[in-house]
Amino acid sequence: MTIRTLDDVDLAGQTVGIRIDVNSPLVSPTELADDARLQAHRETLAELLDRDARVAVLAHQGRPGGDEFASLEPHAERFDELLDAPVDFLDVTFGAGARKAIADLDDGEAIVLENTRFYSEEYMEFAPERAAETYLVERLAPALDCFVNDAFAAAHRSQPSMVGFPKRLPSYAGRVMETELDVLGNIEATPTPRLYVVGGAKVPDSVDVAESVLERGLADGVLTTGVVANVFLLADGADLGDASREFIEEQGYADEIERAERLLAAHGDRIHLPSDVAVKRDGERVELALEDLPAGDGEAAMDLGEGTIADYAERMADAETVILNGPAGVFEEEAFQRGTRGVFEAATQVDTSIVGGGDTAAALRTLGIEGFTHVSTGGGAALTLLTGEELPAAALLADGD
């Protein structure tokens, strides 16, 4: 898919509405705990301002009713520090005050509008044509000359600010969106052998990825980690003990064991399982080989064992491309970081190493691991592309749309 980018538009003097994704962890409603997502969009915003655009920024923070559902004022203040141009904040999103503030912008100035999710329709999903008729789009679009979508992390959602404006305005991909689509949308062009590492606690999503890449012939091998590995081990007949099985059942993932069985039957030669796991016993990390299972009462498998870490590292040493999705264990606890650290550090040695967003990127930041070819800004959006599905917001940026 060929998309329209900032290379296709003369921005000087243009009033540009840009959708970004700066949904961030907060210390309090007025203080950011992490500005990683703001840093990701810095390049796009700086380019717009350097090219003398007048920039109105749209974004969201949190979900209605959630602890981090808050104003974008601290985000605007941080952007004002990050960018070599003035960035103001306005506590409304699309009313007359917003339209006037946008009209008053000079070339090379920006304003951050209030959290789009303070507006109820923004938390619903619509077909693009209907999204273009919502109050947000209908009232804000006349104040803009064009629209830029840089919010890859929300591109799998068909919400008004994501899919409505392209139906009313010339629309382009920002640099984050452009890069993400170029990398994650063209996995089949990466060199082989190609390995996928699927893990984490969101089992259905990771099994979806495994199923898709195996059936499409994109994966020369799938390495299972985290709770995903536990599901595949149970599907393969291993007895992990009551604690691991009960956790999987309590999360509603029992059906995933049957899916894993079917994948093992169809593609077992390309699916690799742990040979040992780590459990918590009396507060300490204890490693158990599969033949030493089941684990004791209350001892859930929380990480890969050293044998598996070494095995997976050896397999990745023979690969040309590695795509990682999900941490390998309960990395939030120091004793169970070894699997995630070992697997991810081995992946940095591969020529092409691509990391899905969400919990995976959070694990990297926690562990301080760098050196990947690409780290995605999006969790759900990255998964959507990895499973071969279309992103609603990205499709609207295609040439000829």
C-alpha cells in the first residue's frame, strides 16, 4: 500500500490538524511519568513547525473512568520544552474557542487541544463516512487546511479523530505512521531465516500472531515464551502444576490450549517450546526442567529457565530477522527478568530485529535494553499488522483513496 506522506504536501502557511498518540503513564493528573510517546512524535511536529505550518494537535489520554483519564495540559507543557517553537494549550477541543485559537496561530506555532476522549463520541467507533459527520470532525475540519495522522498506536481504532478527517480534508501520514507502516507492513520483505518470539500474558493476541505467520509461511520458526509458552506446553501434554493451569483458566484462556494443540499438530516442526521454566519457591527463583514437573502447590511458571534462554539465543544466532511480541516472563519482578533480558539481548545481535509495542516496549524501557532495528510505538496496531489485517486509519491515507 502506497500512502501519502509529508513529502507530498507544501506545508508553509497551511493550518494542519495532526492526530498523535501520547497516551502516557502519569504520576498524577498534572505530571507525566514517562514522555517516551511524546519523544516519538517530536520529529513529525518539529518538521511541521520548521516548514512553517500552523499546527493544531489532537490526542487522547486514558479512558473514561480510568485513573489516567486526564487533561493534555502537561503534555503541551512538555512539548513546549521539547520543540524549538512555541506550543500552547487550550482546554477545549472543537468549539468556537478552539477554532478561533487555531485561526490566531502564526506560521511555525502549535496548540495542543484538550483530550479528544473528553468528547463522548470519540470513545466509539464508526465507519469513516459516519465519523466524518460527528461533531468533532464537522466543527473542527473547517478550521484546517489538511490533516496529518501520526497516531500509529491508535490506527487500529475507527474513532472520529482517526478516520473522520480524511473524508473531509487532504490527509497524510506523519513520520511515525510512515515508518511503522513501512516496517511492520512489509515483514515479508525482511531477510530469512525469520523467527517470531511470541509471549506475554495476552495469550489470544499472541496465538493469533503465531497462527497467522505460520499459515502464511512468514515464520521459519516461532519461539514461545511467557504465558503463551505455558499454554503451548499444556497443549503438548506437559504438567506444569495446578497454579499455572488455574491462572490460564482464570484469565479465560482455556480455549487457547485447544488452539495451540491444533497449531502444534499442523506446524509443530516450526514451533519451539521451553525445556525448563522458573517458579517462585519460598520467595526465591527455582528452575525446573520439564521432566521435573509438575511444580509444587502455588508455584506457577513465571519465566524461562537458563537452558531455554540459551537454546533460543542459539536459534536466533542463525536467524536474519527476529520479530518479538511480549515479554518472556514476569519481568516486573527482578528474579524473573532473566528470560526477557536474555531473549531480547540475543535479538539485538540479529541483523534485523523488530519489536512490537505495548508491554514489550515497556519491558525494554524497564530493563534498559537497546539496539533493535525498530521498536514499535503501538501494541494493538502492531498486532493488527503482524496478523495481516488492515488498519482502518492507515487505509485512508492510501494513494487513490
